[in-house]
Amino acid sequence: MMDRRRWMFAGLTTLGSASLLGCAGPSIDDYAQTTPILDFRKYFTGAIDAWGIFTDRSGKVVKRFTVAMDCQWQNNQGVLDEDFSYADGSKEKRIWKITDQGQGVITGTAGDVVGMAQGQAKGNAFHWRYTLALPVSGNILNVEMDDWMYLMNERVMLNKTSMSKFGVHLGDVTLSFTKRS
């Protein structure tokens, strides 16, 4: 009887582990062979415009916005100056201070980012994670940002960011970036 329980427990444990692995998201290595190749510094240089939405966990659009970006580099140090304009008339500014660590590794900080954002580019994709101090109903909520960018061509990049708190999915940010000519 005891051996059967052990086998059942081992089987259920293996099945549970396999289920969790099946839920794992993509890896940046999945994109290593995709083109066009994303050179983070090259793309994020100069003026870029973006259009975006925030959807809650049910998929409902709760915010629409545009972003005007001015991106400059000096050696391996970059500044991404972002001006957000929301459909409700509100404005926001975020200034990223970025470091190109080489080999596609990018780190960054901003005034509303808790700690350091860390990311990696491979193929046409860039993936980074960071904690954002997000104002919500008069309070600051630290949310985890799982941010993916995909270079479509030399001017257009698509971006999808999943937001969560304590592992609970809160919503998504979807953006389309266009480099000005």
C-alpha cells in the first residue's frame, strides 16, 4: 500500500511540475535567429513617437496615450526622455538612464523605477523586467513589469508589457513605436 502511495505522489508531483513548466513564458533565446536584428542603441536614438493602451486583466481598455521620445547616447550611456499624453488630458514624464553593457545586455533606471531594470536583446526581440512605482488612487503601488519589444522593421517596434503584483496579473500595456525619419 505504501509503495502505491509513493508512486502516486511521485506521479502527481511530476505532472504538477510539468504543468507549471508548460505555463512558463517565452525565453529571449527563442528569438535569437529572428530578423531584423534589434540594435537597442541604434533604434533608440533620435525622435520616436509611440501610441499605446493599458488594458485591465479582463482586456478592457482603461487608458489610451501617446508618447514623444527623445533618445540620446554618449558612448554606452543613453537617455530616453519620454513625454506621455493621456486621452484624459493628463501628462507624465519618465527619463530613463540606460547603460549598454554589451552583448545585448541593457540596464536602466528612471525616477519611478524601483531598483534597476535589466534586459537582453536577441534577434528582433528585447526583454526586460523592472518594478514600477505606479500611482493608484492616491497611493503608490509597486508593480512588476515584464516587458517585451519586437522590431518589425527599421522604423516600427511593437511592445507588450504584462503588469503584476504578488504574481497576480493586473493588466497589459501595448505600444507601437515609430522612429521619425
